[in-house]
Amino acid sequence: MQKWVLMATAQTPTNIAVIKYWGKRNEDLILAINDSISVTLDPAHLCTTTTVAVSPTFDQDRMWLNGKEISLLGGRYQNCLREIRSRATDLEDEKQGIKITKKEWEKLHVHIASHNNFPTAAGLASSAAGFACLVYSLAKLMNVKEDQGALSAIARQGSGSACRSLYGGFVKWVMGKEENGSDSIAVQLADEKHWDDLVIVIAVVSSRQKETSSTSGMRDTVETSMLIQHRAKEVVPKRIIQMEDAIKKHDFAAFADLTCADSNQFHAVCLDTYPPIFYMNDTSHKIISCVEKWNRSAGTPQVAYTFDAGPNAVLIARNRKTAAELLQRLLFHFPPNSDTDLNSYVIGDKSILQD
Ligand code: PMV
């Protein structure tokens, strides 16, 4: 048997939704019931690094996440692997003298090693960075010639929010209309340079894994909440238009109001689910109160907050000066070793520590 190994590595940042996706209309294809908008973080801070390898000596597909082997049998992994393999093209590596034809890719197995530089499954969108990176690195290895929109539709089948991590800056996941999901893709609204005054601070309230996965949470919500129907049909479509406008005009007040309101409605929908889902904890609520008080006393929003499926706060400050003040306020209200379990601050996007 020939003994060569061919590898590719990619690094993909996580993204944080400012208009949230919650609820699927098709669980297998992962098709959302509403559009969503997110901001992609700087890869230097929260990201996944994935190396994929192919060799004729591998007898099965295998994957390791943060050094531990995980099963690839789940439908999400299988969907991504199948979709990428079906788009593989002929490859020639002159240095190693390797030639792989489109047909041969179907029979070759891959080994995948993935690493997150932040807590996994703790509501910090680890699956978004993870599946985006998996799809991107496999596409690189298998010489896939599709554009980023098509790759985003494949990453979406691993984890909905993953489709948005294939672009930097502000990204919209268009829910699409087609039953086969072909138009359910991510599009970039503005690149990472467009609004680079913003500073993203992540307050890690808890790095424990969440109790309710987003998959089962969304399923329960769609089956039992009446509020979700109102949100998806009446509220989000208007907010998407307003958010796109706020981003275009760098209108921080509108951006912050919409971001906070949408996070609050998402958690209200979770509470309206049966059985109710609690992603935030007392520390999360205290952070919301601090920011709300500060924004009210300043007369115009200084910081926006948003929480995904976990208690960790994502705080978006209007500029570096505000971010520095935010860190001081967080340290004042949540000193290390206080009775709350707020233990670290991760600075995303542009680091204020560079000043
Ligand atoms: O893509 P999933 O299954 O991890 O779901 C993500 C859901 C939220 O993070 C709460 C919202 C979003 O749009 O990212």
C-alpha cells in the first residue's frame, strides 16, 4: 500500500449573533424560521483550528476534538463529509508525487484534529467555529472549487450558526425559501474594517457545558412556544431591516437597542418554552442591570449586551475608551473571588490592550 499523507489546516473564528437564530423549519437540513445577523470575532481571540489529513492507510474517518476522540456517526458530521466529498475535484501534489481523482476521493478516509482556544459548548458558539472550520479545511484538502456561499450552505448542515463564520465582519444568514435549502446561505453585509471602533468583551460567567443543547432547546421552543411564532413572523423581519441600516450608518444607539432587545426576546422565548429553558444565571442578570443603568445615565447607549445559549455575556462597546471603562465597571461589580462566579474577561475583535 502507498504510504503518503496529505494535510490541510484552517483557522476559523466564532461569531456572535446580534439578531438571533432560534427555531428550525427543517431539522435535517437545518433551515431556520427567521433570518439572523452576526458579527464575526477576530480569529486571534476565539477560534477553532482544524487539521484534516487523508491517506490510503486510513481505514475509517476519525475525529479528535481538543485531543479526545469523538464519534463522526452523527448526521451533522455525515452531512458535511458527504457534501464536501461529492464536490471534491482531481488533485495533483507534485512535491509528493500524489494524484487523487474525483472518483478516488470517495473511497479515501480522513482524520480530523480540531482544537478550540475557548470553552466548548458553553454558549460561546463553539459549534459555529467548529463546523465552519471543518468544512473549510476539508474543502481545501479535497480541492473543492465552490464559492464561500456554497460552502456556507454545507457548514449550515453541521450547525446553523456555522454558516455565518465563513465570512468576517457583519454577516447575515438568509433563511431562504427553497425546500432543499439551496438558498439558505450566509452573505457578508460589511467586512471587518467597516466598523472597527467597536470592541467586543466577553465576560465568561461560567465555562461549564450548557444543560440544554441548542438543538433540543429549539425543538421544544418550536413545539410549545406561542411567542416564537410572533417573533419569527412579526418581530425579526423588521429588526433585520433596522439592523442592516444601523450597521450601514454606524448608528451605535440603534445597533445597541436592537442587539439588547433581541437578546432579551430570545431568552423570553426560552422561558416561554415548555419545559422552560434558563440559559442565563444571576450573574448574567446582574451584568444586564449594570449595562442598562450605565446606558440610561449616559443618555445614549455606551455598551450593547447579548447572550447566546449560555450565561456568558458578550458586551459590545462603542469604542476603546468605553471598553476600558466597561472593564473597570465589571471589575468593580465583580471583583475576583467575589460571590459571583464571573472569572475572566476575553477581549475580542480589536484588543484595547494594544493602546
Ligand atoms: O447553530 P446552533 O445550533 O449552535 O444555534 C445557535 C443559536 C444561538 O447561538 C442562540 C443564536 C445564533 O444565531 O447564533
